[in-house]
Amino acid sequence: MRTGKSYLFVTLIGLLLGLVMVSHSFLSLWAKILPDSSRTLATSTSITVTVVVANQSLLPEAFSLSQNYPNPFNPQTVIKYTLPKDCHVELTIYNTLGQKVKTLVNQYQSAGYKMVHWNSTNDKGNEVSSGIYFYKIKAGRYTDVKKMMVLK
């Protein structure tokens, strides 16, 4: 035979589960109505519920190739690029004569924000001389070229 305490316990568990389900539905609706915001939904002495909604995708919206940093540089620089979708990526360094100096990336990559370091060496591992170099990205149908300078 069940006691009054067990009925009370079962009732409280059911009530809490129902509250969680209703809260989840309400929070989802709240997030859709108020994008790019932070709102406090409920406050008590023991808990505060705050919803923060960012209306930004975790993936970039377009392909891009950023200017290397630092530029000019010695001996290392960083090249950043974005991929809105998975694709094959080639990132190559060329000298002013159009000769390939170094292949930094030549592989299939997932979408996202990418970064590559170049230590001013060629494909053979030798340091390149001071001067102007170009880096070119081919990602899917996207192609772009930027200029950089090595100073020794």
C-alpha cells in the first residue's frame, strides 16, 4: 500500500517533467521570436533562466581569402580563408615570375574558418629570398589571389 509521501513524490516528479517539457517548448518559441538578444525568462532565489540567441551561422556564408598577417613578414605569416561548404582546396605560393614556390594546402576540407602558417620556405625546405610573392586559393569554383612581401 502506498503512503501519502509516495503519492506526493510521484506527483512532484510528474509536475517537474511537465514543467521541463513546457519550458523547452516556450524557450524554443522565445528564441525564434527574439533573435540576436539576451532575455531573462525567470528568476527565483535558486535559479535564473537566461536565453541568449545569436542569429549567426557557425559556418561562413561565402568563400573568402584574407590578406596575410603580418605583411611584410619575416620569417612567418598567417593566411586565413573561409569555406561555406566542403570542397577541395589548393593554396599555393608563387613568385613574381609565376613559378610555384610552395603548396600549402592540397586536400579536401570541410566547411569553416581556416588558417595556414607559412614559414617562408619553398617545397624543398629552403628559405625563399626577400621579395614579393603571391598566394592563390582554388576552392571549388572560387579562386582568389593576394600579394605579400617577405623582408629579411
